Amino acid sequence: MARDLWLNLPVREPERAKEFYTQLGFRLNEQYASQDGSSCFIVGDNKVVLMLFPESTFRSFTGNAVANSLQSTEVLFSLGANSKDEVDELALKAERAGGTVYSRPGEKGGWMYGCGFADPDGHRWNVLYMDMSKMPKG
């Protein structure tokens, strides 16, 4: 089984993308030395790695065209939050950093509270706080 999870995303403007994720509070991996404008972040407590690559670099190792994430969605990344306030805070940070909140913070199903945002390149994320004591039994 794999030890780590790396999320690799193509970005149109690497510096703008780096600033966006920095403003969200993702931890920049200072040990990563970029040769091509890419950047590396550590996400959350489980050390998930988020790599941002210029589209040309991304295309060179995928062997495939880069999807236009501003027009369609290929994947939705989900982040767990510790509270409703944390969900609200991340939605506000995303908007202030130049992202788009496409689903405002709110209750979902009586036991979840969440929101959805897209980064400036259109990559979609959602943030969920789950109150497990209210989760439907089944």
C-alpha cells in the first residue's frame, strides 16, 4: 500500500497559485527546490502533499492534454474541518485570496456543515465539518 498521497495540479500562473494556497494557510514546503516554477505544499495533519506545476511541466509527465478546469470538473478535493467556524474561515480566506466560493457555508443533511470553493485555476475543493453524533445510523 502507498505511504503518501500527492495531489498534482496544473496551474496557469504559478506565482498566483502559490500565493493563493499560502493565503489559505497551506504550509509551503521550503525543502522543495523548484526548477520550473512549481511549488510544494503540505496539507493538513496527515502530510498530504499538494504540488502545483506550470501547465507545460504537468503536460510533460502526464502524456495527456490538460483539462480546462474553468469549464468542467474532473475531481473534487475534500478537506475536513474541526468546526463550523473553520469552514467559514476557509471560505472567507479562499474568496479574499482570489478564489470563488461556489457553495456558501451551510448545513448539509443535518449533521454536516460545509462549503465549496474553486482556486483561480478552477480546481474545486470542499470543506466539511461533520458532527458524528448527529450522523444518521444505518
